[in-house]
Amino acid sequence: MKFLLICSTVLLLAVAGGGGAGGAELGPRVEAQEVSISLEPERHLVVGQSSIVFEHGAERVLIRLAETAQVESARAAGKEIPFSFARGTLVLELPQGENVTITVSYRAEFNDPVSRNPAAGEDPSYGVSAAITAEGTFLGGGSHWYPVPSQVPLCRKISITAPAGIEGITNGARILRETSAGVTKSVWQESRPVGVPSVSAGPYLIEERQAAGVTLYSYLYRDNANLAPRYLDAAAKYLSFYQGLFGPYPFEKFAIVENFFPTGYGFPSFTLLGGTVIRLPFIADTSLPHEIVHSWWGNGIDVDLSQGNWCEGLVTYLADYLLMERRSPAEALEYRKQLLIDYASLVTAENDFPLTSFVSRSDPASRAIGYGKGAMLFHMIRSQIGDDAFFNALRAIARDRVYGSASWNDLAAAFSRSAGRDLSPWLGEWLSRPGGPRFSLSQVEKKRQGDGWLVTGTVYQSSPPFDVRLPLTLETESGVIESVVPVRDQNSVRFAISTPVPPQRLLLDPEASIFRIISPSEIPATVNSIKGSTSLVGVITKNCKAPPELFKAMLDSLSQADARVLIESALDPAQAQSDDLVFCGMPQNLSLLQIPQQLNTAYKSTIAAAGDDSLLFVVLKHNPPGRGVIALFQPESRAAAEKYAAKITHYGKYGVLIFSAGSIRIKGTGIAAGEGRLIDFLN
């Protein structure tokens, strides 16, 4: 009864606001739910009970619960009620009358394998949906660790009990925390539940403070507890900043929680970061603000996936990109360029798809589309309608859609209202079509015109054309002249730019302000070039100091599990020129791979300092000039290969990596030969 009284004050608000996600066709409305679980780490076991209050009128309800669970009883009004449970679906026969409260008692074992050195990849869960261990507990919402009704309840309370010293955390406000009789208990109350909550538990040291009108917590293991002030300071700073952009923070708290394997999750009211991740010095200003932004976009407002997942592109733009823009225009420019490089390096005609088909990342190409192309689309919207209209639209969406869901159409409508014109036709084209435009300059001439000069030419666009406002920049002796060429349903458009002083260079979109498919000459050779290759061959030389299985695992981590692998003597000259190559060890034919002298010197210095604990990975353009790239994977010992090979995939935008003494020592990228798409009038 106490639980129902707590919820009753929220119920009127929830009904007025539309309640949880889902419609009436999903089953009867869920007025309230209480979940109580007890964790037994040594047995990988959760023992639970859940009381659910259904709106009157339903005769039967379907509830999701882990397939491996054992349902011990289902009761209503103190009496057993009929139920069946198979393949993760619990079917309950409800008694008739007013609102019906049913109580389900169950137990389930969760023990997904958790690797201490998980292979690199695009799966952020590393295959772990739920695990209860002595080291820590993670119960992901997708594991259905508790009875999940078809509709989100209008209010929800979760109690977590564990052996003394094991602290649990989930969605909502913490209304109780105590340790007695050998157990630690915490109770969490959600005033406006969203989605299916996850639970984390471990031997946490907890710190708490109030900042930006929000209760902040850190739940960190002892070894990382000294990092709490840094993370709490950063959370306070970014929560304040983003509340200024989007409006009130939508949840009861924000917590930084440590996980026992290297995740980077954002949940409603907390982020779950692996211990190895938390220790990285840059995470407090990169991953943390990214997850804070998800509090509004993706958690506070769910994604209506019927038109694709918009939130990853939006969060990438508002966190990863926008913070760089605030620090430095140069950093922002490099970030936009990198998004275009990643797309051109990783996405092919075979793996491309429109943004309306993006749900979640599954490989580097899908990430380049959903995160990268999505972010660039938001940049183009902002560039078209201006900062005021862009951020006013976001505030309106955050206000009107919080605790509900939104689709691309909803976002398009909000941006259109804020801009005072209909953006839907333009946006619809960018959302529904794969790929993007390719541009080139042709027939560019300069001639005297009175006291000045006139630069004319033609912009060519690949078919079918996109509706684009293409920026051109004319550099002169006294500064730059900006021009915008509308390229709509045309494959070619003439342009003319006047200048009172002699022109020097004409550049096509030098600020990377639009999404376009850049040419191969604009792409430096990088790790992502290897990831995006469609004709990769791994070559094992006599100098290779890694066993073949480790070399193949490294290729697998670079999304090249299907690459052919052969010994150097089996590589024919035609293949060496036509395919992308990764050598394990320096090839005998040194003409195939000419390492720049400066890099050679730097690596020799590394070896002199660190000895066998060194590894070089370098990606170069084919030499002599040909298609594609050629790379060298050179560990100085098997131990170095085992230590560093799996790290390479995390440095996708770089073409030079040197590891030694346990960490990355040098990372860099070469300059693309055709960068800028320019016409030089001085040559």
C-alpha cells in the first residue's frame, strides 16, 4: 500500500503527459510496478519479486522474462493465479474487477562470459547482456532480468539487495541506502519511468554532491575512487552547459558508475564506464559529455525507429563535435573533415544504406553512416537555418517530447517551425537516399574585368544530383571571398566570382561544411583505409614476429576477417599492385613498402628505448602510385604483438602508430595529395 501511495502523487501527472511508451494495443495500462531483487554473486543468481498494477478490464497479459528464469509463483489478492511460461514469455490470467495487482516470484541465473581482454569491435556490449559475478554485476535491460510488462509503468520502484558492501544502482532517485544484518540495500524511485532499466552492482565507494540543480553521484571501485572529484566536476560543468542549450535535465540524478568490463553506456540517469575506460585522462571531457547529452536525446526522448535512429548522429554532433567547436575552429574543421574521410574510407556501394535504415552500429561502415553522416546532416541544418533557430528547435523538442518518443519527421517539423519554412522535402532527400554528392570543378578561368578580375567555371555533380548549397572560397592577395552556388536538380552549374585584386586559389568547400563523397586523392592513408578495403590481402613475411593466428586476429579486429592471408613468396607482382596489402614484418622486396626516413628514425629510437616491447603499424599509399593502400604490421616480439595488436583498431583516423612500454607513443596521419579540391591560379 505504501508503494501505491507514493505513486499516486505522480499518477495524475503521468496520465496528463501521456504515460510511458507504447499504445493501448500493447496491453492494459500499467499503473505502477515494484521490483525487489536479491543478488547472489557466488551463484550468479538473482532472486526476485515484482508487483504490477494493471488497469482493470484485461483478462490476460503477456510479460517478458529471461528465458532461463524459473517462475515460482504468480499471485493476485493473495491467491495463486493461472500462468504459463515458455521462451521468455509469461502469460497471466487476470481476475476481473478493479485495478489488478499481480505479484510474480522468480529466480534466474546470469553468467555471460566476460573477457578480461575483449576483442575490439563495434559491439559495445562485448557480447555481455547480463552477468552476476564476484567482481561485479551488470543486468542489461535487454536480458529481461525482471518481469517486463508490455507498457512502461506510470511509476516504478526498484529495490536491490546484495551481500554487505555490494552497492546496487539503477534508474531513478535513491530513496534508501542501508547496510544491516550482512546485506546492503538500496531503493530507487522513478517519477517518470522510461524504457527498461538496467542494474549495476559492485563494491563501490560512493561520493555525492548537488550541482546544476541535479544530485550527482560517483560509484567507483576502490582503485579508481580518487578520480571521483574529476568526474563530478566535469558532470556538473556539462550538465549546466547542456541545460542551457536544451532545457531542464529530465531525470532525478546523474551518476558516474564503474563497470567491471570496458563499456561506455548511457542509461536514464547514469553512465556505466569500464574501469580501464575511466582511467583514460580524456574520458571526462569526451565520453562523459556524450553520455550526458544522451540524457535528453535517446534516454529522455526515445527514438521512434520506424524512420531510422536519429539520436546517435545528433549526440555525436552536440557532444563530440560541438565541444571541439567551442575550443577551437581549427579542431572543429578537422573533425568535420575526418567525418568525410571516414565515410569515404569505410563505406562502399555494397555496404551503404540511407539514414532511415540506420538502427545501431554493427561495423565501421554503419558507424560512419549513422554517427558521421548523421552528424554532418545536423551541421547542414544548423548552417541553413542559423544557431538561434537550430537550438530553439531542440529546446522545443526536448520540452514537448520528453518521456515520449520522436522520429525524423518530428525533428524535421520542429526545425521547419523554428526556421519559418518547410525543410521536409530537402531533409527527406538526404534521409531516404544512400550516399551523397560528388563534386568537381571544371572550365575554371580568370580574366580581367574593368579594374578587377572575374573568375568563372562550372561545378559538376554526380548523378543523381542532391539539393546542396555548395560553398566556394576564392583566395586573393587581400583576403578571401566566400560564395555559395545553389546546386539543386542539376549535374552542372556555372558560377562567377568578382574580385578587385588578383585571384590566387579557388577552393571547393574548404571548411567541410556539407556532406559530400570526397575523392580518393583527398583521403590520407589510415587504419580506416584498411577497415574499408574490399580487396585486402595479408602477407606474412620471413621477418614476421607474430604467429599467423595472431596476425589473422588483428585483421579480424580491423573488420577484415575474410581477408586472404598468404606467405610473401606466394604474392605475385600483379596482386601486389592491384590489391590492398598488410605485411606482417618488413617484406624482402623493399620497393613495395618504402617507409619514410623520418618515421624509420623515430621507430629505431623507440626500439632503442623499449627493446622488444615495441610495435609499429603504418599505412601508406601504394608506391609506385596505384590504387589503394599498403600497410606494415611490425611487432618486435610475440609479446608485443599480443599486447598491442588489438589496440590498433581504436586509432582509425591515424596512419602511423608506434606502441611501446605499455602505451601509444606516436600517432600521426599523412597529408592527402588532393586535399581541398582546389584550382591554383599561381601555377
